[in-house]
Amino acid sequence: MSTFEPPAETLADVVLVDYGLGNLRSATRGLERAGASVEITDDPEAFAAADGVVLPGVGAFREGMENAGPLREALTDHAAAGRPLFGICLGMQMLLTSSEEADHEGEGEVTGLDLVPGTNVRFDVDRKVPHMGWNELSVERDHPIVTGVNRAGSETPQADGPTGWSVDGEYAYFVHSYYAEPDDPDAVVATADYGVDFPAVVANEAGNVFGTQFHPEKSGETGLRILRNFVEYCAER
């Protein structure tokens, strides 16, 4: 039985970017349960009116960047303005500078959004790739996406590190062959283990650009808590 109680009212207006590769239906349901009003669009003018933007994604890095190419400037401008930008799975990888995936496929270098400097590398472990399944999250540092927002009047308990609504020690659902290697170790917010510790959550230095390698919309109550943290963070900006 679920213990997650959706809010009684909409907390934030969120844009879910439609560039042809996102799991839009599941992400929309999750965000709405977390208290967001969701607009699915590929119109960059909608970004400015939203409290936050979600960049979902399932598929290859090159295809993702090519499809999202017309939106690159709007996404980077949104981030530069200090507004929340949340990348999910491939969307998180697209926040980085580059990926080994295109080279591995013989397609040459592809440039990401470069909002979290670093590259995406392929798992080189004695395990099945792609990595699919549930893994425990280890929170490495505080960030509202994993520890919650101290919000006046919020139902979310106050959180400090691995307490309150932190997702430390909780499980999330992953499907991926590549993982992020940020240039700055402090960009790693949470990790998981699959023969190697890899970043499960990353964020830029300012904290307004962040992503999860796992799918929160497929991660049960842990994922709903992540989405609620995001929505409350948007409401606070």
C-alpha cells in the first residue's frame, strides 16, 4: 500500500520537453502525482513561462542531441538564468559535454549541452550490459533533489543529509549502458553500484541543473519522492 500522499493543490507549472525520445506518459503521471501541472511541448517559448523544465530521454546520445538540437539555446538559456532543469536517464547524459557512445558506434564525437562538464562512458565490467534493474542509492552530498526542500508550510519534513526525506539507502530503477563521469567530483550527488560506483544523480555547481540516471517515474515511492522534491524546488525558485 502506498504511503505517498499527493498534494491537494498544484505546486508548480512544469514543462516536459517533447523531442521525440522521452517516456512522456509515465513522466507526466509521476509529475502530476508529485504536484505539478505538466505541459508537454517542443516550443522553447514555453520554457520561460514554466517554473521548471524536465528533459526526459530513452535512446542513443547522438539521436537525443540531434533531436533536441533546435532546443539547445533555449535549454542553455534556461539553465543560465538559474531556473530548474531536470534531466532523466538519457536526458541526464545530455547535460554533460560528450559521450563515448557515438565513438563506440563509429559515429564520431557528439557535443552535449555541457551544463555539467564531463563525459559519459560505457560500463566496462564483468556484468551484463545494459544494466537493467533496481539498485541502492548512496547520497554523497546534500541537494534538494535527494534531500528535500525546507519549504514553509510543506508536508515534506526538514531534511539534513541522510535524514528526513533523503533517498539515501532507497532503491531506484535503472536501464542504461553508459554512465556519467563529471569533470568535477562535487557534481556527483548520489551513486549506485554495478561492478563500479557510478553517478546516479549529478548537478551543476549552481545546483539548478541536475539529473538522475535512473527513471524516477518507474522507481515507485522513491521516484515519487524525487519528483516531489523537484516540484517543490521549482515552487521555491
